[in-house]
Amino acid sequence: MHLHLTNMHCDCCVRVVRMDLEQIGVQVLSVEPGQVSIQFNSKEIAFDKIEEVLGASGFSVIKNKEAILVEDIRQTVITLVHHTTYNAMVRNSDYLVGKFGKTYPYLSSVFSKYEGLTLEKFIIQQKIEKARALIEEGELTLSEIAFMMGYSSVQYLSTQFKNVTGISVTDYKKNPVLYRQQQDMNLNYGDLQ
């Protein structure tokens, strides 16, 4: 049985899902971000128990085909931006169209319907998050980061960076730890409301 899961974006999530399922006696065949394949025998373990265990760790099984497509799009964008050597020459839209075999307007429409933001904005958010991480590492110049992330210039990167974060690249580069801490505090405070 192949399951699609929400909120499963990194290697830690992969380990948690595998561990949670194996602890209740589920035979896990494979796990990757957003998906798990299991050997399922309803006589041994109730599917509700699997959903309950996954839910306790913050994951849920996706059952709607469009929602599965949206999660697959999310995973693909995250992998493309964060876990591969980003090729500035490949356009995101062309890559997604090729991977899913659907038109970009369709992919964008379904994504917006379920996520409440456009696919393009999600891609930009991911690119800016990766740019922030690269700035924090301090090994690349802004020109190198802009090229790596597919921006035509440092100015274009800077404009999108400010639009997404509310902070200029120059200010962020001076003290990234301070801005990360402020963002984390704002997110935590916002979660309490």
C-alpha cells in the first residue's frame, strides 16, 4: 500500500515515520519525503491505528487526488530548491510541467486551491529561504547566490528578499542570527494567538 503524507519534508520526518510505523508492527517497504510504502494486512493492524500514530507525530494521510498532487508539487519544489544543485537555466514551470505531465496553469490552479497562495509565491518563498541559508553560511557572494537561485541579478534577488522577509539583504547579511531569532519569536507568538 502506498500512502501520501502531509508535513513530511525532510530526512528527520522520514526517520520518524519509519520508526513510528515499525513500532506498531507495520512492515515499511520504503519511505521518502511525502510518501511511504507499507505492507498492509488489515487483519493485523487497523488502518485507523496507522493514521492515529502518524497523526500523533504531525503527519496525516492524504486521500484526495488533487491534494496528493499538491503535496507532490510541494515536495518537488522543496527538493529542487533545497536539496539539489539548483540549475539557474531550468525554469521552475518547465521542470514541474515535465515532472507531472500537466500544464503549468493547471498545476498552479490546483496548488492555489489547496494552499491559499500561488505556486509562484511558494517557489519564491522557498528560493528566499534557501538564499537566507546560503547567506548565513557566508561562503558565497550575493552574486553567486543570485545566480545559483536563478535570479538575473543581485538587485532582483534583493527586491524579492525584501518583499518576502521585510528585511533588506544587506541588513540580513550583517546579522542573520538576530533576524532569525526575531522571526522565530514572531512565529511562536503568532502561534499562541
